[in-house]
Amino acid sequence: MAPPCNGSEVGVPTPSREQLLATKMATTAAPIRAAAGAVIDSPATPFDNYKFMPIREATVSRAMKSRYFKDLDVYAESDVVIVGAGSASLACAYELSKIAPELKIALIEQSVSPGGGAWLGGQLFSAMVLRKPSHLLLDELEIAYEDEGDYVVVKHAALMTATLLAKVLAMPNVKLFNATVVEDLIIKDDPIKGRYVAGVVTNWTLVALAHHTQSCMDPNVIEAKVVVSGCGHDGPFGAHTVKRLASVGMVSREVAPGTSIPGMGALDMNSAEDKIVNNTREVAPGVILAGMELAEIDGSARMGPTFGAMFVSGQKAAHLALAAFRKKQAEDN
């Protein structure tokens, strides 16, 4: 007998369409599963079979807390407090620790990440522009740049900020308290010398931001012979020191009578940077201003995305702070 025309053998039932489809899926799916589960040979590395030393969770907690609370105790009386850790303040901390390594310097920053607006150039671009001769700080820090004649360009602003920050953090006489905000100033009234700033009032930044949700969350304090403020221009925590000094009548209001402070002027790079550096000064007994916070009290122009004045103003503030510290130290003795 001839075989059926459908190709099946005599007496063998013809598979259904569903059975054929299931058989096809089984034969195609098996290699996929095998491939997915296959172990790919990996080249040897120095980190193979890596194993950490054992540790208790409480040990980690104590390691952090004991050191932090020791720092709080040690720096409760600081020689110099620097408010803010942006470009001007970092340059101040670097310069001051370099010229006076014996001083105890507390650096207070409201953000978790120090550096202020110096992690990028203008409009979130990468490069950082510095007008000469502020490039001398780059040379000192051994940071590469492109020399364009009257100005230089660092390939990424973060390179400058990270390098400067690393130098500051490595200084044994500097302690950074980040995620900490200066809520107020300690102001004393001497019957002979008059009012002067003798330190800062601090709190956790997240606590300060939540004051409106709670009945009372009292702050902490750090005493200091000199306070350098580099809080930047007006903002959520910006220009905090000059605004507070104005509210208690410790800075002049002659520039704009009837207002607390005149505020920053419009942008003019050529006039702004010179004024910021040349106007860096002690604005009230015990308080030195650096960086763009000066523009708020002087009404001077902003400079926008050029950073030289920020760094040089901070360096100048360091020398002024040291002179003010030594003067105060002599008076106390």
C-alpha cells in the first residue's frame, strides 16, 4: 500500500497543529535557556574571592559618632569660623591653614556637598574660566589649564574644586561641618569697644528647614575670635551674615537708606572681579566678608561665570583673618 499523501506512516496518528507548535517551541527554547544559564569565563583579577574583615554594626556606629562628637567638642572654641564652603571659603581655608597651621579652623557648609556653585562653569557648562593673574593659584595646586593669553581655562570646574577641597580636608587644623547651617551670630556688647561678633549659632540644615513644622528645635554654638563669611549672593541661605548684621544695625545702610542691604548689581565682569577682591574686608568687628556676599552689601556688580575673584577674595580674607585674630589675641592677653 502506498503511504498516505500527508507523509504519515500507516497506523501512526497525524500530530495536531498544537502538538507541532509545542515541539517547535521546545526545540528552540532549550538552547536559549542553556545560553542564558551558561557561565561565561571571566579573566582573573586581583579582587577575585574578595572578603572583608568582620565587623559589628555597633562598631561602625561608634567609629563615626565618637570622632564627630570629639570634633564638636574640640571646635566648640575655634580660632576662626568660615561660613560657607564655596569657592571663596575653600580658598580662604586653604590659604589660612597654609600661613597659620597653628589655628583651629571650623568650616561650616549648609549643603551635604561643599563647593557651592564651583562644580560647573556658567549655565551648567563644564569648563572654568579664570582671568589672570588668579591662575597663580592653579599653578600652586598643579592644576592643568589652557592658557588663552589674558585668561586660562580649566577643562572642568570640578577638577579645580575637587583639588582645592581635597587640599583643605587634608589640613590637620581644619574641620568641615557639612549639612550644618549658621542660623545666627553670637554678638557681644563690650562697654568700651562696643558690639562685636564672637562666633556663630549652628544647627543641622534639615532641622533649620523644618523649623516651621515643630514648636522648638534649639541650636548649638561655636565661639570664635574671627568669623569669615562667604555665603554668596542672596538665596535660601545666601548672604546670611550681611543680612543678619544689617538687621541688628552693625553694617552701614548709607548706600540704600531705608533698606537692609543694597543688594547685588547687574553683571559686569570687568568691574565686578576687581571690586570683589579690593573690597574684601572686615565689615563689622569680628566679621570678614569674602566672595559674592560682598556684592550684597556694596551693591557691586556680579561677575557671572568667571571664578578668579572668588578664589583670590578668599585668599585675601585669610590674611585679613589672621591679622584680626592676632589683634584679638593681643587684646585678650
